[in-house]
Amino acid sequence: MKKLLEYAFEEGWLEGFDKNLIELIPALRNSSAHGEYTLNPIGTLDLVKMCGSLIQHLFSLDDRASFGQEVRSPQQSD
């Protein structure tokens, strides 16, 4: 997952998102999949919302590209 996030940032697909997500999202995934000592760490809901926003952003880029439209960063949008 980390390599995919790094690639997305390098390609400019996640312009406007914090690059700390490269480390944070895989850590969140691992703690959810493998468990941890705290059941409800502070900020978990905010992290999940941020991940949802990131996923929606990436899929909106794919949707535009699949219809033959030019994929641009959010700053270049009309």
C-alpha cells in the first residue's frame, strides 16, 4: 500500500493531501487488521474520513479518465 500511495503522490493524483498519509494509512490498516491495545484510539474517525476522501478523489480521477476526459489536478479544475 505504501508504494501505491507514494506513486499516487509522485503522479500528482493526491495534490492537496498531506504526504504523511503515506505512512499513516498503512499503519491504520495494520492496526485495524492485526489489532492493537486500544480499542478506540483518539482520531480514528477523522483518519477514516480522510481515507474516504482520498479514495473518492482517486476514483473520481479514474472515472474521468475512463470516459476519455483529461485527468487534471483539483487546482486545474474548471
